[in-house]
Amino acid sequence: MSDPVYNVYTGELAGTSSPTAAQLGLEPPRFCAQCGRRMIVQVRPDGWRAQCSRHGQVDSADAEAQR
């Protein structure tokens, strides 16, 4: 069985709707996609960095490369 995946903007299970600002790319993720925990988010002029206490760090530069 696979692990549940969470919405990074709401913390709920994946499949729920995301806020409009998030859909437009204006909002950084606030919750970990792997565990649903609230992340520490730092917004910078050139992007953002988010860190989960269990799963490490995600950077906007990394997210752009995956698109």
C-alpha cells in the first residue's frame, strides 16, 4: 500500500481543491506532501524555501526544475 499524499497548500489528503492564489503560483507550499505536517517557510525576493521537520527542505528553484 502506498503512503497517503497530502495537499501542500491545505494539509488535507490530496485531491482537495487548492486556494486560488496557489493555483496561480503566488503561494508557497505550507504543508509537507509526504506527511501533511506544517512546514517552516521562508519567502525570499527570488523565491521560497520550505522545510519539513521529518522530510527535509524544498526550494522553489528545485520545484521550477521539476515542472
